[in-house]
Amino acid sequence: MAFSKQPMGIRSWEDLKPLRVGFLKGMLIIETKLANAERREAVSGPEALFLMLDAGRTDVVVTSKLIGQLSVRKLGLQGIAPASPVLETLPLFHFLARKNAELAAPLEAALVEMRRSGRMAELKRAKVTKLLPGP
């Protein structure tokens, strides 16, 4: 999701090309999508990223909706809003180190069962509600 201080008409990744774009280091999907952006800056933490946006050092920040909302709220920033529509909805993955390879099959089985039973959605709802109470 793209966040900015003023409406910029961002509807696609291509719309970001001429802008100063900030994003989090290690978010490889976002980094890949921004490969053609002329001016991009990778930052190690979400608070620093949104402070850069607030200070006018970037035109737009690209991160997940939840990270953006939490950062803006935590920092008490005003006037920063997500662009609509979302740039893209992508699955996120966590990787196991090779030394933990034997955990892959049981972990996958547990995650499949959690998804099937609705427990995954229940935990997500509870966590988001706790992190972002209110409207």
C-alpha cells in the first residue's frame, strides 16, 4: 500500500516511478516491484520511514497496510493517508533456516489445519483489533 501526505493519484507501481519512494529493507517483494523507481530509499525501521515522509524527505512510502497504520498512529502523525486502491495484495512468507528444515512438514501441517479450522483468521482478527482498536 502507498502512503502519502497529499493525494497523488497513485493507482499502480508505474505511478511511483518519478517519485521519491521509501520502503523497508528486507521487504523483497516491494523492493523488486520498485526496481524501476528513479529515486528509492530503503530504511531499516517503519518509524524512520514515516518520519521521513512526514518531513518531506520522501513523496510516498510503500509498505503493508497494517505497518503503515500502526506507524502513523504510534508516531501521532497527521495528514498521512493510504492511497486507494491498494497497489497489490500479495501473500507474505516466512522462511526457515536450513538447520530447521525438519520443522517444515509439521509446521505446514499445523498451518493448513489452522487455516481450515478458521483459527488463523480468528488470531489475525484478534491481533489487529488489539493493535488498532477503534474505527
